[in-house]
Amino acid sequence: MDELAAKQVLLDFELITLIAMALGVAFYVLLRRMRRQGESLELIDYDMFDLVLMFFPAILFLMNPIVEAVMAASGTAKPVEPPKNDLLSIFVNIGYFAFVGIMTCGIIEWIRNRRVVDLFGLRELSFPKIVVISILGGVASLLICAWAVGEISNSYLEGIFGDLKVQEPVRMFQESKSIAHFSLSILMACIAAPVVEEFLFRGYMYGTLRRLTNPVFAAVIIGGLFAVVHGNLPALLPLWVFSILLCLAYEFTRCLWVPVGMHVFFNAANIVLMLMPESAE
């Protein structure tokens, strides 16, 4: 029952966030038309068509809370335990991320006729600067999200829902016993997921919503969607804050490699911290 309630909370949160995004876009577009009567609303980098197109790759992530809530309500998720050390599931997940990444870049390059390199500022900073900023930002994100916000969030939610299941990537690492499975899990968590999620959420979705509304509104909404698609209630608030920090990093550097690097560092550091107690046993 606690898991069912948690999945329903995630689904409700996603629906509220999507409704808030729709209302916010409508409000800002109307406000701009009132302030700039007679001026064209044509935008330089993104436009209203991008608001539609960005949901084609995003829906592959956004449907996860719906599927999990339905499975939890039907009881399907309870008796079915994922197979341990299933290499096929890892390859499927990596392929899933690759498909979303190709779709995101394909829409930008082939449908919108824009260069991803220019649109996401991939050449704005040198590699040493990217590494330094990413590490500093990653450490700050780890302290703020994983420890400060995470501890508060977990304590509060445990009092309401009791013990909840860990995230699927965490379970995969905990159950991994073969070198191949462990290596592929690291590849997925530290390379595939950060790159694809940043290109979609920070690059395309945040960029589009930011241009149509404003940076603060876009960061909060995209942060909510980024957090909820991970399908874990205890991680919802920490990931929401983490996403906002990634948006801030992108906003100030204008180079998407910085949030990608922060994301890689954040995931890698969490893996190391997660494995430390086991290695000490």
C-alpha cells in the first residue's frame, strides 16, 4: 500500500507539473503579446513548434510514472522481481537512452535545421574549464542534494510512507556480482544517462521553455519533470533541487557540457558512496 501511494504521488506530481507548464506558457505568451503589440513573437533559437517536438523524445521518460502507477495499482509489480545480473536488461536500458538521444538530436538537426553544437554551446568553454567547473559544481550538488536535502526528504517521507524501494539503478548496482554487469551499469549511470538526460532536459526542454517563459519558471518546471521521471519518491526533492542547480550551471556558462559533467560527477560519487559500506564489510 505504501508503494502504491508513493507511485500515485509521483503520477499526480507529474500531471500537476505538466498542467503548470501549459498554464505558464499560455500566460507568458499572452503577456508578451500585450506588452509588444504588433511585434512578431518569432524566436531566435526556439519557438512554439519546439514545445511540441520536445515531447516526442520526452514522452519515453514521462510515461514511466504512469506505467509504474498502473502496475502498482494492479498488483503486477509486487510478485515480479527483476532478474539479478541480467545483462540483457542493461543493454536494453542503454539502447533506450541511445534511442532518446538520437531522437532528440535528430529533431534539432534534421527537422529544425539547427546545429546541436551551436544550440547547446558545446564549444563555448575549453575542456579544462569544463572539468574544473563540473567538479566544483558536482561537489556542491552532492553536498546540497544528496546530503542536506536528501536527509531531510528521507526522514520526512519515511514517517509517512515507511520504508520505500530504492531506485532501479541503485538496485542494479547492489545486485551486481559479475564484472560485465557492473561495468555496463557504470556505463549507463555515468555516461549514457547524464549525456542523454542533459541533452533532452537541459538542452532542448529547458532551452525551449526558457525562451517561451523565463529562466526561473523553466528551471522549476523542468526540474520537476526531471525528478519525477526517475520514479522514486525519496529521490524526488533531491533530484528536483539537483536539476535546478544544473539549469543554473547551464544558464551561467551557456555550455551544456558543464551540466553533463556535473551529472557524471554526481552519479559517480553516489555510486562510490553507495558501494563503500559493502566494501567495508
